[in-house]
Amino acid sequence: MKRHLLLVLMALSLLSAACTYNLTQLLPQREAVSYAEPVGDAARGDTIFHQGVNGSPPCSSCHLTAAGAYGFALGPNLADVRERAAMRVAGLDAAAYIRQSVLDPHAYIAPGFRDIMYPEFAAYFDEQDIADLIAYLMSL
């Protein structure tokens, strides 16, 4: 009986030691995957702005882009938007402000304008479309 008890205790000791072994060392190591935001193409962004993409309405339906231009526009003139966007919200640079304004148009409303921007651009734009549009707007 003592011998049987001794064997059981030894088996339990070995099992408890095995439980403390780091089994993740036996798994193959995976390389870390880094996500790099796409580089914007201002020329393609110009096309998106003036023609839309994936069935979205073009931004030019409501926004002008020529400095000092006047005419029918439901939204603000976006000439030099990079300068205004950089100062609009503390903690957001111009590109981040533009990105949020496109994807969540109700987040910030430009002074003197109503909250009427088309709210569904996020459904039409992929990450590359957004990067291209931002590159275009930052070039104005």
C-alpha cells in the first residue's frame, strides 16, 4: 500500500511539474505584422473629390476648392483646408481632422455651416480611397 501511495505521489509530482512547463515554447514563432497606412495619391484623390468613387456622391457637389471662389456651395470652401484643419480641434493634425470629418461628418461642423454633409462616405471608401482624398485635400 505504501508503495502504491508512493507511486501515485511521484506521478502527481511529475504531472504538476509538466503543468508548469511553458507549452508556448513548442509552438512555431509568428512574425509581428505591422499595419502601415496606405500612402495617398493626390491625383486619384482629385478624381474621387470631383467624380466620387464606388457610387458615392462627389465632394464637389457641395464644396468649392479654388481660393476666393464664390458660388453655390452647401459646405465650406476647401482651399487651404490643411491650414484650417490643423487648428480646428486640439489633438488632431490636419490629416486626422479631415479623415474624421469625412468618416464621421457629424463630429465637427464648420462654423457658419449646417450639419448636412452626406453621412455614408465610410460605406463607400476603403482605406486607400480615404488616403487619396486626404492627400488631395492636403495639396489644396
